[in-house]
Amino acid sequence: MQTAILNFAKQFEYKPTVENKQHLKKKKRIIVLGMGGSHLGADVIAAIKPEVALTIHSDYGLPALSKQDLKESLIIASSYSGNTEEVIDGMQLALKQKLSVAVISVGGKMLEMKKQKKLAYVELPNTGIQPRSALGFSVIGLLALMGETTVLKEVQQLAKTLAPKKWESKGKQLAKKLVDRVPVIYSSKANMAVAYNWKIKLNETGKIPAFYNVVPELNHNEMTGFDVTTSSEHVSKQFVFLFLEDKADNPKNQQRMQVLKKLYKKRGLAVESIPLSGTTKAQKIFHSLLLADWTAVSIAAHYGLESEQVPMVEEFKRLIK
């Protein structure tokens, strides 16, 4: 896992080839079918360019849209392994309905299906890393299929500007503050993809429970659960709150986060501020996620756990066959 983090910037040197491009039709909207690490790239793209008409579907079948909306959509089946059953189910349904379908994966059943159906596809580099670690490859491959050339060029600049090693010591320091606690990551809705990625990295790499939420919504419900009283104090003290702070956020949301931090501290809750740094949205996102990577690796090391593999996921897959 450490090697994958150190080599992460190199992923943005990737120059994807869209095969069968003649079958790639321009559509009004994009639907990405993806589960787990295979939809994280689409989440990041939506954060970088929120004006894109992008729907992310993480379930069996297709999103609940009208037949006309589906016909006007490019459906990208995204599965790193190429064997994700939920994605294959949606892909097969889309093909049955004669919708426009493209594929992105490293191989598996989905690439076999694209050959039979002559679909446009991007075959990602198979470097042996976990899907969550292949986020750079995924973002670039999806942008190529989406035809978002301007954003693609911007993102590829990260190959020159990201410095993964820089975040290692900060990740180790933060990990020490998370020991024996359950992290809850808070962000604005605009940075929800960042908060969600933090959660995933702490779950899969760190092997610990972690949760996330967004302001302003959480100010109307979740924070009430942490209004500490003597009788519930022992429950609330198990949590540590990580506030992902972005100077580009709506000023009212920035204020909400600052006020909430004060309220939590007043109640004796553990709070950590994590500023998003960078000159572009993409830099802010990936700087923060590199910090999350090192934090998660350090947490796993503290508990003597292997950070790369996800044995419970594999066990679950075997049991549902």
C-alpha cells in the first residue's frame, strides 16, 4: 500500500486510449454504473466539475429515470475488476434496452462483453493495486470517455504537482489522534466526495469504523446526537471529528463548521481541522486524499493490521454466490 501511495502521482501521466471510439455517441447526460472504488473517480469528477450532468448509480439495474432520459444518456459501466455483479446487471439491462453503453475496467467479463457488442471502452492499466488506490487511473479514463478534454488536461497536470511523500509525516501525526476512536468526517456538500473518500480509506486501508456527513444538513439532525449529557458521555467520547475546511466553500457553510467545532469542543469532544490546500479544485481533492492515505496506513500499522487487502469483502462475495 505504501508503494501505491508513493507512486500515485505517476497515475496522472496515463494517456488513455478510447477503443471503438466510433461507437461513442455524444449524449446530454452521463450515467456511471459503479460500486466501491469503481465509482470514486466519478464522485471526484462531479466535485471538480459539478455542472456536468452526471448521475452515479451504485446498485443493481439502472437509475430511476424516464425512458427518454435513459436514451439521452451515455451509460458508462465502471468496474475495476470487470466482474462486479451489480455493474454487469445494469450493463446487461442497458444493452437489452439498446441504450448507449461504454465500458471502463482492467479486464474481466465486462471487457469480454464489450468485444461481443462492439462497445467503446477504456482498458485501465492493470498494475495489481486495489481499486481505491487506482483513483488517478479511474478519473482520467472516465474523463476520456466523457469527452471532458479540458478537465482531463487540468487533472493530468497533477503528475507534476503532487508530492505523495510530503504528506506521510502529517498522516502519521493525525493517525495518533485517531487511535482508539471512531472518526467522523465532516465537509461541505461541495466536498462530499472528499469526505466519502476519507471514510473509504479509513475503512478499507485503516480497517476501522469511520463515517461522514455534510453541512448544512448535519446541523439539522446529526449534531444533536452529540449533545453530550452525563448519561451518554461514554458513547460520544468514542468519536473524533475531522473537519475538512475549504476557503472556497459558501461563507455560511464555513461559519457553520466553525460554530459546530466550538459547540463540540465545549462538550469535550475531540475535533481536528483539516484545511484543503491547493490552487485548483483537483489539487485540493488529491492533496487531502494523500493525507487520508497516509493516515489510514498508519492506523492499520498501529493495530498491527495489513492495509492492502480487504478479506471481509472477499469473504462476503463468496457467501453470496
